[in-house]
Amino acid sequence: MQIESPSTGRKAEVNEEFELTVRAARESRFAKASREGRGFSWDSTEKDIDTGDTMLFVKNEGTKNLNLVHAIINGSNVICTWTVLIGTATTTPSGTTISSVSLNPGFSTSLATVTALSDETAVADGSIIGRIKTPVTNSFDYNLDGVILVPESYVQVNQITESTSGSIILYGYFDK
């Protein structure tokens, strides 16, 4: 049996159980958002910070939700322990300003309304959602799928074990 489109005359196949036979291409929400100019990354750059300071702090200052996808956490010369926290406390962060990077260079980074800092020293309160240990001179890809920063909330990654350096690259996308 076939179903025919009245406008184009194209036909679709139906199997013996009357199920439509289809082929589909799957695109992740992150890939779609990046294609539409809503996907971003934030890179702390390689830093030697004090124990307990925040390597990367990103606060959603916009009106749309910021959906986190993952973070690449790079250790250094010792096994490092990191905590990932989210929060909504009123805070006045202090540190080195970092830029949002659009994952689709055809779009402006002005769509990313965030405060993003590396070596943030005012260390805000937050709820720990993850604890990671990175091996010596290696990295860890930490899955953040399902973590949503509503407006005025933030994520921070703190270095708990002191090393001579380290870095974080965070990936996420904004709702339409």
C-alpha cells in the first residue's frame, strides 16, 4: 500500500502492518542550536589558581535558559580534584573576564548574555552537582546534559587540589 501526497504526487511506503516506512536524519539539540547561532563555549585558559578558587564561572544574565552540555576539564602536574557547582546566590564575581565563543562563526557572540570569568576569587555559594578527579597531564569530559541555567543562575568549577595549572572549556546553548 502507498500513501500519496496530494500536492506533490510523491508516495510513501506503508508496510503490511500499516506502519509508515521512513528514513530520518537525527540532529542533537546542541548541534541544531549551534547551527542557529545559539551554541557557545567558554574557555578559562590555562591558569595556576589558588586552592579552592573557581577556575571557571559562567552566570546566565539573559532572559533565555542556558542548557549546559559538557565541560572538558584539564588537569596538570598532579591528580586534581574539581567540584562543579550551580547556584542562584546574589554574588559579585571577581576575576579575569573571558569571552563567549559562538560555535557557528556566522553568528554574533552578543547572543550570549553571560558573565564569564576565569580565576574567580569571590567564590560564590552553590550546590555541588559533581566531583571529578583528573589524572596527571590528562583531561576529563564531564557530561552536563540536563543541567539548565535559568536566568540569574550560574555554574562554577572549583579546583580543590592545588596544581601548577589547569583549564576548563564549557559548552552550552541557549533556548530560542
